[in-house]
Amino acid sequence: MTDREAVVKVLIIGNEAQFARVIARTISSDPAIEVVGMAQSTDCVGSTSGVDVAIVDVDAEPPDEILQRLQTKGEQVKVCALSFHEHGELLEHCLASGIDAYVVKSSAHELPDAIRAISDGHGYADPRAAAALLCSGPSRRRALSAREREIVRLVAQGLTNREIGHCLAISEKTIKNHVSHVLAKLNCRARSQIAVTAIRIGLA
């Protein structure tokens, strides 16, 4: 890559040093990603200056405290949660706390996709955890159209508008309009909140 400014700078935070090194090797194989540091916990982070994305082991510290701690370290960063858990409850907790992405540790190969997604302003949810969350909601009266519910499921899988358009044979512009309508209907501010909010009020 010739444009060094396009490289996503990543900080890995977790108390398992060997696993952190494995993660570093996994994501460093992508030329658009550079690991710029490691820390055992968010309390051990000296500064987030020059960091775009922080990968944080949420099995080691509470998700709702991660953003608060990182915000005191300097520049605002995107956060990708990493966990052993595939159930939807922890995914919901992380997204409700403002975390941008959630990846299951056994699917660490998905981290480059998650990093690129959140660095581009999108959310990302591990497909297995997202599916568990989507299947856990009660059957209630739907406020979203059938097409919008379909798009919610694909957004929860971490697909971009272009990828969703390809899956549904619809233009990217139309998908963007649908997502905007979903955000408005569910009173969501961020794309990553769509699936969580839809499940919470029984619309998906």
C-alpha cells in the first residue's frame, strides 16, 4: 500500500499475552492494518494518540467501562470487543455500551473485516452471536416492513450496504435509503444499534 495514511492503526488490549500475539499476527497479515501496541488492560493504556481501533478482550473487563476508560486516554478510538461467548446477550450488552464491533475469539480470522468495517464508520457483529440475538426476541407486532427486517438481519451480520444490495439484487442507494428508514423508525443513532434495538422492542 502506497498511502500510509490509509493504514488502520490498531491497539490490542487483553491480559493473555500469547493470545494477543496470535491476534497481532492474524491482523498484521492485512497490509491495510498495523498493530501499534499492546496492553494488558484499558487501565494500562498510556495514550490512544495515533490509534484508530482498539481490540479489547471483554472477557477480562466490563464492556460498559471500556469506553469510559479509553476516553480518558486521549483521542477517541473505535472499539472492537473480543470474547469467547457466542450468545447474543453479551453482544447486546457491548453494542448498548457503545462498542462498535463484536467478534468471537474462535472466529478471530474475521477481525480484519471487523476492523475495516468500523474504521469506515460501520458496525460489525459476529454472525453467530448476531444470529443468536436475532432468534431470541419474542414474537410481537412488527413495525418494520418485511424488506426492512431482512435488511436488519444482514446489517447484524456485518454486511455493508453494497454487500446487502448484492445479496438482495437491489442498488446500493436503495439499501442506503432502507437503512435510513430503519434508523429513523427504531430511533437509532448508529448502524450498530439497529439489530439490538429491533430485538429489544420485538421488531425483528
